[in-house]
Amino acid sequence: MQNIQRATTTLPGLVRRWLRPVGRRLLGTLVRVETNEPVVALTFDDGPHPVYTAQILDLLRQYRSRATFFLLGRHAVDQRALVAQIAAAGHAIGNHTFNHARMPEISRWQRWRELWMARRALSPYGVPLFRPPYGGQSYGSRLDVFLFGYEVTGWTSHIEDWVAQPATQLAERLRQQLHPGSIILLHDRLANPRDPAAVDRSPLIEALATVLRLSHTTYGFVTVPELIRTGRPVRVPWFRPAR
Ligand SMILES: [Zn+2]
């Protein structure tokens, strides 16, 4: 008893118990989960899209899989029924700002507005997860997101799905990224397409169908909150300007 008392009241004990976890939550970006279970979190950014998101929901239902959708507030307000449908199917809905804002490049007031408006657009379905557009973060943006109570969710890997590629190539790349505890970045819609040919998400959806068909018995496809519960979340310092 005395030992426990001492461990928590000494400075190293306090650092271990309180400051480190708070610091990690304040400054750390979730990038993967250390787990022995064969589970993967597929994440879809920039939606919802009336055609592509609906097709992805059909596929996920077919293979009893779940995913996390980081929705844009401005798209969510146009697609209220779809947002409700995503939530009703058991998927997680995270905040990806209202206008796909580059967080480090806008004022604090604008950041709060982006977070608040998106939160309202996703209400009552949103979970406390935030993904910064372009992965761009600064110390100031981190603090704002923390004050809003969000866990910042990055990714373990992506398949460069904002560049047009044949479905077979996308499927191959996606299969190579399946590892226990991985968080994979995908897009059901492109907020600011740099490659006009990539606006059509059909090849990605075809690739997803292939991967789910081949891998759904080997891997469990779960939401980010479910993934976190399977092991130890890995959070890393992640600061980079929005590209
Ligand atoms: Zn995005």
C-alpha cells in the first residue's frame, strides 16, 4: 500500500501516471494499434458522396465489415440521410473539418469555426475522432482539437488513392497494407482533386470489393474506436504543414 502511495506521489510517479498520458493525448497522433488480433481499420475521408459512399456501405454490409468515415461538414449537411445511414450500420463517423481547411494556415477563430460547424453537421452521430485535412498540424491546431475533446487520428499507411490507378493495382496495394492494428487512409470522395481522373471512385470501390472478398475471413475490418480496444494505441508526435 505504502509503495503504491509513494509511486503516485513522487514526481516520477506523477509524470508516469498523469502527465505522460495527457501529453500523449495532447501532442500525439494515433497512427496504429499494437495488437495480436488480425484487425484493420479502413478509414474513408472527404465524404459522404451520394453514389460512392452508398456503394461502399453496400460492400461493407455484404462482408459484415465496419469502417470509419471522416466526413466533411459541408458534404454532411447535403447528405443528412446518408450520414444517418452510415451511423445506423455501425460505422464510426469522425470530424474532418467543415471545408477541408488546412488547419495550420488559418486563424484560431477559423479553426474553432471549422471544428464547431463540422461537429454540428455530424451531430448526433459523430465520435470524438478528428482527422486533419492533408495531415497538416501545428501546435496551435493541436491545442484547439484537444480543447474540443477529439483524438487526432492519422494513418499507418495509404495507397495514394488520390491518383488515378487501375482497380487491380489499388487492390494489390491495399492487400499489401493489411497488417494487424493498421489504420488505412482511403477516400470515398476527393474534396480537392489534384488528379481529375481520380474523381471517379469506381476503381477504388472495385478494389475494395476484391480485397474484402479475399481477406474478410483472415482480417476483421473494424472501426477506429473498436481497433483501439483490441490493444495498445500508438501515438506519435506528428507536425507537418498542410501540403
Ligand atoms: Zn481530406
